[in-house]
Amino acid sequence: MNRKPDGTIYPTFNRPDYNEKLTFAKFCMETAKELRQVAQLVDSATGLGEEV
């Protein structure tokens, strides 16, 4: 996650090296889980956002 000078938060994604343990599907599921956690934190801190 990064923050623009105006305070806006935005995600950035690094391209992982996939293997037997980290498949594309696993990466997507873990990324979704992290994004939900961040959304909840931002919503709690700002009162802005939607219920997840």
C-alpha cells in the first residue's frame, strides 16, 4: 500500500515468482485477504468506505 501526497491510499502489486507453494490462485486469495484487512483499517480510521 502507498499513500499519495494528498493522503489517498492505493495498492501496488509486485509480480511474485510462482512455484508449487505459491500458485497464481494462492497469490490472488492472499492478496484479497490483505486488501480486505486494509479496507477495514481505513474504514475504521476514517469513517469513509464501505462495510466489508
